[in-house]
Amino acid sequence: MGSVLSRWDELVGADIGLHCRPESFENAVVTVRCDSTAWATQLKLLTPALLQRFEVELGPGIVTSLRVAGPAAPSWRKGPRVVKGRGPRDTYG
């Protein structure tokens, strides 16, 4: 388990390692957070090749799938009160 997280850059390559970081590793599933949606899409497309590489480097069954997440969105909420919905949309005419 520790070898996946510690050897991440070596296993996936420098380009992917620069933009995508592993967050957790549970039940043979690695959760990866990417710094942009473009890199998240690219990593989803590369998943079969990466899983094959993990199998060769780490052994069969160590990593069975990748869960790819995009960047965390900022919260626009500023305070304790919340209004559901966006209200009427006839403000400008």
C-alpha cells in the first residue's frame, strides 16, 4: 500500500505526477485528485494503461481501479445563512 503512494511519480511518470496526486488507497482502489478537469479527463483515458503498469510493477491485484476526482471547487458561501434557490429571475426585464 505504501509503495503505491510513495512511488507515485515513478509509476505514473513525471508529467502526470506533477498534476495528479493520490489522496487515498483503500481496498485496492486509489483515489487521485487532479489540479484541473483537463488532467482528470486525461487520467481517466489513461486508466487502463496505468492499471496495467501497476500490475507489472507492483504485482497482480494490488491496484484494481483508479477513482479520479477533479479540483475541489471553492465555496461561495459567506456566512451562516443560506437561501435555497436563486430567487426570481426577472430582475433585468
